[in-house]
Amino acid sequence: MVDMLKELQIELNWLQNEFGRGKELALQWQPEPRSDKMPFGKEYELRGEVDKTTRTIHIFDTDLAEAKHTLRHEFLEYVVDSELIGQYVTLYNQLQRAYEKAFEETAYAKKEAFIELLVNYIEKKHRKEVEK
């Protein structure tokens, strides 16, 4: 009987050595069918995925050839995302945070200025009433 996890680990080690990337990745084989929805709502069978938080490739296929294919796909997708796309995601996130901070500071300053306007109005009105 084939030890799926061992065979997949051998394949992952080969990919890591061959590409010199993804050495931080771990592997989990979880032979349980999963389904997910595409962004446009179509349901599909999930064969594998990478958890970028734990840096773990999860493989769900039960057939060794299919599991190796899925592992190669997920490995390369991780490398492409981290090497090419990750920089743009980081840039986008930084720009979004900068925009939000600037907007929050501007909105806060406008709110404070408006409140001061109201306080000055109330104080001016109160002084006129006291002077009567």
C-alpha cells in the first residue's frame, strides 16, 4: 500500500529543491472531499489549497497521481503569489491604510471644527443672554 503523505512529502521536497522556493511550506494530506464556491457563485470540488497563515499546503485528493498534480499546482500558485502578486497586495494594503488614515484625520478635523463652531455659537448666545 502506498503511503500517500510520504509520497507527497517527497514531491514537495523535490519542488522546493528544484525551484529554490517555498522551503517554509508544510504539507497536510486530508483525503476528504470538499466543495467551495467560485467568486461568481459556481460550486466546484476543492482538491487542494494553501493556508498562507500557517504556510501549509492541504491536499484533499485520494488518488496519488491527482494528489501530486494538485500539490504541484498549489505549490506553484503559492510561489507565484508570494513572488509576484504579494508585492502588489502589500502595496495596495499600504495605500488603502494611508487613504483611510488621511480620510479619518480629515473627517476628525472637520468634525472638531464644526463642534467648535457650535460651542462658540452657544457661548456667544449665552453671553448675550447674560448681558441682558
